[in-house]
Amino acid sequence: MNYEVEFIRDIPCIYRMKLLSDIRDQMENNSSS
């Protein structure tokens, strides 16, 4: 059970960058369409 918490604690930076890039892609798609 603990390994999930440690994993989540390890990835926030990478996850945030991926989330930001996904949002940016969605925004660009919305504005272009």
C-alpha cells in the first residue's frame, strides 16, 4: 500500500509537466477549431 504513496510523491513534477502539455494541446485545438 505504501508504495503507491511513494510513487505519487516521486512523480508530481513529471506528472505536472505532462498535464500542462496536455492542457496546452487541448487549448490550441480548441482555439484553432
